[in-house]
Amino acid sequence: MHKIPFIIGNFIACLIPWTKPRRNCRGYVNRILFYPWIARFVRRAYGERMKTLRFVRQRTLHRVVFIANDKYYVKVFRNVTHERICDFVELMGMVERVISVEVPHFIADKSLPIIGCAKNPGTDVHAIDKKLIIKNQDKIKKQVQKIIAELQSIDVEGIPNNDRFINNIQGRHKPEIECVGCRRVLGHFDMNPSNFLFDENLNIVSLVDWDSMQIANNPDTDWTYFVKRLEIFLSR
Ligand SMILES: Nc1ncnc2c1ncn2[C@@H]1O[C@H](COP(=O)(O)OP(=O)(O)O)[C@@H](O)[C@H]1O
Ligand SMILES: [Mg+2]
């Protein structure tokens, strides 16, 4: 049932020739069609009547991000079961316990593949002067290394029924570097600079966008990906 808005949105978007309006069209159609479900979710999860619902982003065909009442990020997934969403929320609980920066505290909907979290503190990297980021590169890198080490302190073999967590909830598998006999660890798998939120001294205060999280066969995966994405971000 929840796939219908995605199908309608994707179909209408096919008729639109330009990439950006096409991309946003899916999101706006989903915003209209999912409105009642999201309103119900916000009421149940946060005890609030929904006053505003803004479309934030729909990058892939499979997931759409909204912000409700200007403070709750709500994500709706297409090809994910409700059970899988609950597993993801449980895993995020483990992450929350070991990591020293803020991470989203997700709540799952009762039946649909919808998750919500309150806005985390910090400023988006796009709102910060790039020169300042270049100057503080080493400081940022050190903090990212610390976060990765904290994440990797979770014993993945101890995660119950860990087969469920081998693939991320978006069903996308990001390529990993081959590593025979390496220690398996939990990886964020989307450590690009835009998923870190900073304070004015370039300290990382939050790490968001955990939907790509999965068990990595190579402990270097997150670090290699971060360095590559930071380079791309700085060269733009
Ligand atoms: N919990 C959150 N707190 C603050 N900002 C957030 C939060 N979740 C998402 N955002 C903002 O919304 C943007 C898009 O959300 P994100 O989950 O990263 O989706 P995408 O996969 O499309 O990048 C992020 O880059 C961040 O600026
Ligand atoms: Mg992101």
C-alpha cells in the first residue's frame, strides 16, 4: 500500500523533462499522498498535531525525507519492511550508547516503513566558509577517526541475528575494498561531509543519515569513503 505514492510520484516525474524538477516532483507527490500517514506518525511519536510538513530531499527512488513542524525529520522508505525498520532502530540504540557525538534518536511508525527523529544540533557543512574547513581539515579528520573507532567498538558478532544487518535498509550496497580475513565492523557507509553537523569551532556535534549503515567487511571502508568525499567537497 505504501508503495503506491512512490509509484505515482515516479510515474508523474517521468513526464517532466528537467532533472531537478523531476527529482523534486517525486518528493512533492509523496508529500501530498503520505500527509495523513505522517500526521498520524507525528501525533503518536511526539504527541503533536502536525502544523507543517516540508519536503527536504528525495535522492533515490526509494526514500524521501521531510521535516515536520520544523523539528522532526521524517523518512519514508519504499522497499523496506516494518520489521527491518524496527531492527534498524534497535541497532541505532547500540550506536547511541557508544558514540560521543549526537546521533538521531529514531522512532519507528507502528506499521509503515516510516522513521522520525528530532533535529540534531549543529550546522550543515554547506553553511560554513570553505576556507575555514580547509584550515581545520586535520582537526576534522581526527574527530572522524575517533567516531569511526567508537562505532567499531560495537561487537558485530554479538548483534542478535546479524544476518539481518548485513545489508543497509535502503537496499543499496556501496562498494567496499576487498579485505580477506579482516575484522567485521559496523560501518556508517555514508560518511560524506554533509552528514556531519558542526559547531562554530569546527567541532563535530552530530552525525546524521544512518540509513546506509551496515556491517562492513573492511574496517577501512568508512575512513576511505570520508577522505574521498571530503576531497571532492573541497575541490568543488
Ligand atoms: N537529525 C537531523 N538533524 C539535523 N539535520 C538533519 C537531520 N537529518 C537530516 N538532516 C539534514 O537534512 C539533510 C538530508 O538528510 P539526510 O538524512 O542526510 O538525507 P540524504 O541521504 O538525502 O542526504 C542532511 O544533510 C542534514 O542537513
Ligand atoms: Mg545525507
